[in-house]
Amino acid sequence: MKKQTKIELKETKKFVDKQELNLWKRGFTPQAEIWNGRMATIGIGIIFIVIFFISKFSSI
């Protein structure tokens, strides 16, 4: 029986500077993911506010 050689893969991670996180970069970048999360949070908040006002004024 032959011994199989063990293949080691090293994963390299590229860290982003804290000042660079707020830049508006397009594409699949960490900055785009941060802005997507921020905009989604704002959108969900606006939806909750609209639902609140609709339910408050529709029961008149």
C-alpha cells in the first residue's frame, strides 16, 4: 500500500483598515457588505415605522 501524502492548504485573509470600512466600494468587498447591512437595517426600521402609523391611523 502506498502512503498518501498529506496536502496542507493555508488560507490567507486580507484584513481591511478601519478607516477603509466606511468607503463606498462596489463589488464583492467587505465595504459593500457593511453598507448592505446598514441599508437593510434602515429599511427594516422604516417598514416598522410605516406599519406602526398605518395601524394607529387605520382604526379611526
